[in-house]
Amino acid sequence: MRGWWEEISGLVLPVGCAGCGHPRVVLCDRCRSALSGRRSRSVRPTPVPAGLPPVHAAAVYADEVRAVLLAHKERGALGLAGPLGEALAGAIRAGCGPPDGRGLLIVPVPSARRAVAARGHDPTRRIAVAAARELRRERRPARVLALLRQRRAVADQAGLTGPQRRANLAGALMVAGGSARLLRAAPVVLVDDLMTTGASLAAAAEAVTEAGVRVAAAAVVAGPLGAC
């Protein structure tokens, strides 16, 4: 209930830009440009966790970009899913190159069930759906397959160091039973809203690889400052 009300009220009531606070606009032109994905680049954390596929990010996780992601994820600003999805689509394009006719299978990294329940929505899946819609508008077939599941409980990642995050997620994900065949229809792209240590994407790649499917690429809205 809280999520859809905040989304509707954000359309009709005076608000501030989620990125910089500019009045009476949900997302100003400057912050939208920072999220555009036109400057998508290859990113790698330090150290690089084993099994991490090539990752492209649409923007740097800092300042206005960080504020927009947190507004969508933690404050239920669901209207931001569209521009965040456009940004993610830009990172996917950068990572996958020109269309080859096979389309793409976009697989979001799953959030913990308790986190989804607390937020009232799954932010990564919502952004992934928006990204697939943007790619289809460009006549690039893309669909979201939310087939990854947690096979065991994991701790909240907030506040954990890189090694702790990798240990927390090691072996924690799996492809839903009987669905691996669906991932063989087209190149698989793992997506998340952001990457810091790379532990979540590495765990997701491990799960897909264990199911006998190769990960073509990974993409995020925002990543660390360093680039390859």
C-alpha cells in the first residue's frame, strides 16, 4: 500500500529531485543525464571475487546517483524505476555489444525475502523489467527471468567487509528447480542495482554456471569509481 501511494503522490504533489533536491521535479535533467548510461564503462572491484563475469556500470555510485538509487530502494520512490531502467539498459548494451538476433535473458540478483517484505517491492527486479522494456523499444528482444533463489539464509550485507560479503554469499544462490533449460534460449545477463565488492554478482554467476549455463555479461546501474 505504501509503495503505490508514494508513487502516485510523487506525480501530483510538489516534490524535490531524488538526486539533488531541486524543487518540484521527481528527477531533474542534470541527474537524469548522470543516469543516462551513455557513459557506461567496464568496472572491476578490488580485489576481484572468483567467478565474477565482465561487469558494465552506467554510472559511478556516488553523490546524486547514490541518492536516486537509495530513494528507489529504501524510500519506495517507484517512479524512479523508469530512468534507472534506462540507465541499466545502457550498461547492458555496453556489455553485450550489437544485437545478434538471439535477444537477451536478463536475470536479476535476488534480494533477501525479508528485505523485499520490509521495502514492499524488489528494487532490482523492478529496474530489470524497466531495462528490458527499454531494450525492446529499441527492437532488441529482451525478457526478465527471475530464476535465482536463495538456498539458505544470508546476513544483511550492510556493514560487512568484502571478505565477509563473499563468505556470506558463497554457495547461497541457486537456479530454481527445473528452470535451467529456460536460460539456454539466449545469452544470459546478470543485473543488479549496484556493485561494490562484486560478491553478489559472483554468487549469482556461480549459481548459473552450476546449472550448466554460461553468463555472457553482467550490468549494474552504478559501480565503483575505478574502471578497466
